Amino acid sequence: MNAKSDVIIIGGGLMGLSTALHLGRRGIKAVVLEKASPGRHASGVNAGGLRQLNRHIAEIPLTVAAAEIWKNIRELVDDDCDVVLNGQVRVAESDAQLQKLQARVDAVKAQGYQHEQIIDSETLYRLVPRLVGGCVGALYNPDDGSARPFHAATAFRHKAIALGAEIRSGVEVLAIEESNDGWKLDTNQGVFSAANVVNCAGAWANCFAAMLGESVPLTPKAPTLMVTERLPPFLDLTVGAEGYQLSFKQMQNGTVIIGGAHLAKLDFEREQSVIDFATLKTSAQTVTRFFPHMAQVRIVRSWAGIEGFMPDNIPVIGKSAKAAGIFHAFGFSAHGFQLSPIVGRILSELILDGKTDLPIEPFDIRRFNESES
Amino acid sequence: MERHELIVIGGGPSGLAAATTAANAGIECLLIDEQANPGGQIYRAVGTIPEQRASLLGPDYNYGRKLVDQFNQSSASYLPGTTLWNLNSQREIGILRDGQASLISADRIIIATGAMERPVPFPGWTLPGVMSAGAGQILLKSSGLVPAQGVVLAGVGPLLLLLAWQYLHAGVKIHAILDMSPSGNIWRALPHLPGALLAHHYILKGLRYQMQLKMAGVKFFSGVTEFHAVGGDLLEAVEFTHRGGRKRIDTHLLLSHFGVIPDSHLSRCAGCDHTWDANQLCWRPVADKWGNSSVDGIAIVGDGSGIGGAVAARHAGRIAGFEAARALGRMDEKQRDDAAREDQGWMRDDLRVRPFLEARFHPPAELLSAPPDETVVCRCEEINAGAIRTAIHAGHKDANQVKFLTRCGMGPCQGRQCDNAVSQIVARELGDKKMISGGYRIRPPIRPLTIEQLAALDEGADPK
């Protein structure tokens, strides 16, 4: 095998597939190298949250642009990805918490964005009638919601292929070297060459960055989710809570997905995670605290996806600082799903135009070098 | 966390033998059992059953009493009525007893969870009135319940004959017995007959059951194909092809059975390696001759490691008990080898009949791998075979990807009912004879656990 292409994307998760799709829209046929199968890890098994609410200030321009795409996701991928936009709330139990959330809204507004608002308790209980009594209000965005991640990954993949991308499963990159006209990737399935290489390798992204002498402090972690048996509809919104690790939503089929970044024990070398039920005990306590009617509901399954976390919990997006023709998009720290359509567009612009209109300076890979020196 | 030297999971013949053997070697041992009394499925309720029903169930069943007595006399402790909702590679176990969930752990674990009936998605299998023969036998063993209005027995495997024989003696009307084993099976089985004759008692027993049933006037149909259970809200009849003609038999109860396969949910949840067994058409944990799995300190014995029957399971349990004694420092290798030699010989002899039985009762491959498009495969999520094929041909090339896309196997049964069939549909559609694509990854809790039970989890004080 000795294949040559314009762009090689490492990693068949949502970021890689989205990048391939956006390149395809502009006539560039990318090759995606995926070491397992597309969407195998975090991309396929995450909670599917479409959340603009309570994000890092640096991510706001991207998340708002991404939300516009999700609203009409069918235009991008010919599939609705089971998107539901019924809003997300972050509940406050005390006035102090609500004041903190109000300060947050003010900070967002100072940046010129209006998508977050405070709602009073009356509005909150109208939106979330089964919520335990005594909550004083919430941070709210009516346009947030969720999608089904594996469906989204599948839709992005199909559309990318339809636009000319080639997805190669079971291809693991072993080494990279510079060649006359770009880069040569040595893999377990032969050599692949391209002028441009995009690192969308998720939890494994640092393995590739290190090959370029551009190591970053990325930590692979395995956040856990639980799903319950099906229940009659009782909740339209996704619910979080200030001061708690909670993400709580009912799917269209009636099951309830419970998250909140409770971590499984991860054996990264063997790619195996062991669910930590002592930790999930806390998660179950949080659920019964806010939704007491859930006490007798059965948990059907729990699982964990392997994701890359950065120390500042915001991703690396942009050009390599060490090598021309290399681009990065990784380290989304368990909240990349919503950003995926815009990140693919940003990368396609960086590759083809050398620039993007969106402010990506905060995600520059060099921020870690500076703090070290 | 409460920690034991050895935890044995399951109170059937292999579990009882393993726990008794290890305890007698001086090991502190806890046996966890989902049942209320020791005996497992095969010797269900053996310690408490009335004499009259016991004699109906035959002499093999009564042998179980001896095993239970030996276990009761050993120093092993017994935790009945306990469901197990997790086992991980670090040998931590999640249990649920009287509504209280707890985490416990052990230096060594022996999985002895036995077999389950092979689920087969034939047209109409989800109709009320269709049950498994195993469920019929559980009702007979534990409460003496028998079908009042007669029954059709259909499928493949020795249990059908045994249950028919037991029903005959209990006065149940048997409308018909439909044998779906492919007609070529008998020829494929013949080369294995000389080996099987060394365990001839099994074969004689089968022939005796069959003869008595025929003498009692029970109708047998062999080489049955295109089998359908039909009805509206309830089962009304079975329809099938026999000798080229379509036949219908009215019945409100169908007990079907297609052999048994290892119940591998627990060993897969623990991360043990499994392999596809083409003779038994099922996933089977990889284990060495002592029962050791690929995960350190976890052994798997009995039918849970590959179907061998109750007698072989008992020997395998003893062998694993001796190996536990070695691993936990009570025996050296030579002492273990000497202690286990007799059981290894008996087990070898007993297993000689298996290649014959596996060939004779090999289920028709297309029954598992080629259900009609409209037949429901995953009954929890109501996913039919057509939807699974569509997913496969849209590029989802293993059981887990099919599961992600279709929700097949994501319901409360955790894929117990559809896992095997989906694996084989994937293999058939992709022309993958080796079943390399793998079965579902199994995620805890593997038995129902409520939010409240998890919120009240007893993790136990950490010894550190």
C-alpha cells in the first residue's frame, strides 16, 4: 500500500469526519485513517449534549456558530441526527448559586452574546415539573438540546464519503516523516502520503503530536454514562446543577441518560475502562436529590468512552507550531460533540485558505510551551 | 471492601464441587447463588423437593443431593438469593441481596454460572404462549406445574426428549414433538459414534426416552423446516414444512428448545477473552485445562466455559478447586496435579460423548443466521432482522456497531436474547466464517439495579 492524497486526517471520530466532510464540500478528497472503527470511542458513546450553556468564554464564538449548524443539520449531512432542541438548564439550589450564574450571564453579555439567561423558580418548575422542590432558579438556554452521537457520527461519515472522502478503518499510524512534497505516514497498513495532515486523534492525539516533537499535557480519561429503563415522558430539557456533577436527560424513546463526567478507571494501554461504582454512587445520589421519583427506576447499562482532556479544559485547535502542513483539533475535554460541525469547517478553512474568521487564538497549541518555560 | 480468599459464583454442580474442594483444602470460600437453595438449574430445589416429584425427575437429578450434602458439610459459606450485577477484571463483585447493593472482592474467583438456553429468533417466537422448554422444566421442578391443555415441543437437543418424557409420566398431553435438527446431522454424527460409545449410557438413555414416547403414541416429526409460531394476540398453532408438505398443528402452548450455550455475560463483563465455538455455535471463554481465563485470578468452569453437561461440570469444578488451592498457596503444583488426576480422567471419559451430541443436535445454521427480515431479533427494543441487515450493509461491520446504530441489544436483557443471533447474522451477511467480528461488549450492571440501590451502595471500609 502506498497511497497519496491532498489531506490525511488521523482519527475517524466526529472531528475527523467533520473535517473530511467540510473538505469534501470544497472539492478536496481527504483520507481518514482510523485505528479502530469510526466513532468507536468518545465520538460514538458520549451523551450527545448540544450545549452552549456555561461554556468557557473562549469557546462561545465557536459554540454559537456550531448551534446555527445543528439547527439545520440536515442541510449539512442529509440526516437529522435525532437532534432535539428543547433547551438546557443549570439549576441553582441557593440564592448564592443563582447570583454566581447571574454574574456568568453578565460576562457572556459583555462579550456580545445573548444566548444565556436566568430564569426564576416559577419558570423553572414549568419547564422541569418533576424537579425536586426548593430550587430558586436556573441558567437557561432554550436553543440547546441533544442529538444521538453514534447516529451523528454515522451521518457525518456517510456524507463525507458521498463528498469523496475515503475512510480507512484498522489503520494505525506508526511514524511520520517529512518528504519532498509533504508528509509520509508509516502505518500498519502501508505508507500514506499527503501535503497536509490533520490530527483529530482524540485521546490518542498526543501520541501523534509527540512524533512531531510537539507534546502536550493531554490526559486520557473515561467519563461514565448510565442509562435507565424506558419511562413515560416527563422531561423535555437537559438538566445540570450548579455545584454538582450532573447531566440528566430523557431520550425520545423514554430512557434517561445520566452523566456528569464521573470517571471510570482507565487502562489506556489496553483501551479498557472499568466502571467505578463507588463513584457512580455519588451520581445516583445526585439524581435522587434532584429527581426523587427516579429512586425505583432501574439502571440498564453503564459505559465509558475514552476522551482526551487538557489541563485548562479547552481544546487545541489550529496549525502545528513545529511543522508546516500539520493541523490539530483534539483535547475537547468531554464537551466537543456540539462543536464538531464548526471545528471541521475551521480546519478546512485553515488548510485551504490559511485562515479562519473565527477566533481560535485561545486554542493555540503553543499555550502549553509558554507556561512550561 | 469485604474481601474473601475465594468467591465461587453459582451453585450448580461445578460451583458446588469447586467450593467444596477448595474449602476442604483450607481455603476461606464464599459461594454466591442467585437461587434460594444450592443445586443450580440442573439440580434445582434438589434439597427441598418432595420425594414423589424427585422420582419423576429421575436418578440423575437425585445425584445432586449428594453434591449438596458434601457442600453443606464443608466450611464454605453460602450466600443464597443474591444477584450479581457486576464483575470486573480487578475481581470486584457487585451483589444485591434483600435490596441492599454491596461491593465485595476476592483474591480468586471461580465463575460457575452454567448454561442458558440458546435463544433463536424464529417467526412468532415472541407470541404469548411460546416459552422455552427450560422454562417449562423450571416450573415442573420448582412448583410441579405442568401444561393443562397440552403442548407442542419443538427444536433441537436432548432436553426436548427429556422434558417430553417427564411430561409423559406427569400425564401431560403432547400434541407433537418437532425435531428441527437437519437430516444430515445423523451422518455427520456417525463418525463420532465410536468415541461416544465409551459414554454409552447417555445414548441409551436418549433411545429409551424416544422409544417410550413413541410407544405412548406421541407424534414425532423429524427434519422439520420453515417453522412458524402463528396467532394474533396469543399463540394459536405451529406451522412447518415436513417431507415437502406444509403442516399445521393447533396448540396454545409451544415449548421450544435449541440446545444450551454458555451463559457468558459475566465472563464477558469481566473482560475475559472469548472465542467463537463453531461446533456449539456460541461464544465461549478462553480457558486453560485448570479453568483459568485470560484475566488473572478468574477461572471459569462447567457449562459456562463450554457445554459439557453436569457430570463433566462437577469434575471441572473439583479441578478448579485444586487449582485454587495451588494459586492460594495450599498445595504445590505436584500436589495439585496428583489431586486432580482422577477427575481429569473421569472428565475426559465423560466428554467423549460430546462430539457425537454436538453433531447430532447441531441446530440448522440458517435458523440462527438467516431469520426472515420481518422476524423480531431483539425483543426488548423490537428490532427485526431486516433492520439489522440494513445496518450491516450500511457499513456497520460488527455486532457492536449494529447495536450502536439500531439499539439492538440495548434493552433490559442486555442482549442476552439477541447477541448470538446478531453475531451470526453479521457473519453470514459479510461472509465471515470465523466470526471474527466479536459479540456485544457487555456493560454492567448485568442485572437490574435501581438508582436508589446504587445511591445506597455499601462499598465497605477500605482495609488500607
